[in-house]
Amino acid sequence: MSNAVDPAALARGIADGNRRDLARGITLVESARTDHREMAAVVLDHLGTSKQALRIGLSGTPGVGKSTFIEALGMHLTGMGLRVAVLAVDPSSARSGGSILGDKTRMDLLSRDPNAFIRPSPAQTQLGGVARRTREAVALCEGAGFDVILIETVGVGQSETMVAEMVDIFLLLLAPAGGDELQGVKRGIMEMADIVLVNKADGDLKAQATRTTADYAGALRLLRKRPQDPEGYPRAMPVSALEGDGLSKAWAAVTELAEWRRAQGVWDQTRTTQKRHWFGEELRAEMMALLTKDPQIKARLAELEDEVVAGQRTPSAAAAAAMTAFEREER
């Protein structure tokens, strides 16, 4: 991206709903370059935080039909007159760092809908497949006036806590399964889910999906009942992304829960807690950036790392030595 970008003009374009400017803005916030980071901060400051979309996180094991479900739900929502943004996080190769970024090809209909915006992003090395800058991409989509933002994660288990820290509603998409498969679902991700959706409730799998939904509903009752949520949540529901069955009921459950949380003040409280969390995360990231910026400190860090690997220092002692070196350099 060119250094000639005018952040104020870019922010105005995003606020006016210019899709190209929104795509450029997301590219800017995803960049690791220092000048891009500075411009991204200006863009975000210009947009402000007055607009709030309903942020929905969606996770599920690979092959459960997340992309098909998102397209079906997205088309359902745009049909209701809502503007929908999809931030689909693709797995990155641990070897090359590359990603296929094929979500737009899997959501052909939604990608051509004028009221929808799909942005595939590489997971990079973040837990749960949520890129560090996904939060800022969400803020840009809110600034662009989208009503609903869907964040699809890679679906790798308990590390999905990262997406739970940036959304208002967390959906877990699962396939019809028997009792043995139910035992394999991580307790942690089940506890985070507000609504469990059993997909592929059609054809020969419909009866099994109904039984699986009942199994998950029972498991959710055993796990916990959140005191801040209304009766009946968390809940399990069957859906068919292929045929569209259950989508309207699932969306009604999402909006019912969101409206209840708004009315009870839970929405604002949760967003405040999330802001505090991400401030701490960003602070730690900036501290790491400072530690590696100075060549001497960077060299010292490499030495300490070698000492830890060799068993000459414990990780905690090496970290303390690194901070001592940083403090000495700062003086």
C-alpha cells in the first residue's frame, strides 16, 4: 500500500460505505509496517466508536459446514435488509506462513450481494485463528455502517477464547454425532458458546441431528447456567445450511439474547471488559516490539533464548534478565 494514503480521506470513504476504501483500510490495519500502523491508528481515531454492530463469533470443527452456514445466514440477513460483513480467518501454513484465502469462492452468492462484504484474512500465528488485527477490522466494518459482523474462526478448540473476547454472541456449529463424538467436544468451547447449532439437519441426517441437538442441550444444562442470561440460554438448535431450515429460528434466538443483554446492561459491561483485555494484549505486544527494536537488546534476547534452550537459565530468570537489559538501555 502506498505511503501517499490520506488517513482522513480514507476514513471518510469508509464512513460513506465505500467498499474499496474499507478493503484498503483492513489491509492497512493488518500490515506490520510501522508507517502503516501509524496511519491505521489515525483512520480508527477518525471513525470513532459511536457505531456498534452486532458482533457474532462462529466456530466449529473443519468440515462442519461453516462457510455454507455463513453464506446461508448472510443471505437470510441481507434479505431482511441488514448489511452483513464477514471476516473469515483462514488457516496459515506453519511452514511458509501462506494461506489459501478461499472463503470468497466458497460463498459465491454472498460475495456478490451488494449488502454483504467478505474479507478473508490469514490466521498467521494467533491462537484460534484470530489475527491480532481482527479487532481493528471489526472497528472498520462498524465504522462503515454494517449491522452484523460475522467472525469465522479456524475451529481448533479451547484457543477460541480469543474470538469470545471480541464478540457479543458466540455460536458453535457442530455436526450430527453420537455419544462418543459428544464426549470429544472440548468443555471449554462448550462453556463459551451462547448457542450451539447442529448443522446438516436434513435428508438422512435429520433424525440424527435432532437426537444430537437433544444431547447437546442436556450437556449445556449440566455445564452451567449463566446468571446474566435469560432462561433457556445457552441453548442447542438444529439447522440446515443447505436447505435453510432453522435459520430464522436461530437468528431469532441470537437477537433475543442480544436484546436481553442490552436491556440488562450486560452488553455494555462485556464490551468494557473486552476493551480492558485488549488494551493489556496490545500493551504486551508493544513491549515485545520495543524489546526487539534495539539491535543490542535483540542480540541479548537471542543469547538468553540460547541459554534457556541449553538449560543454563529458567525462562522466568531469562525474562527478568531481558527486562534488566531493556531498562539499562533505556537509561
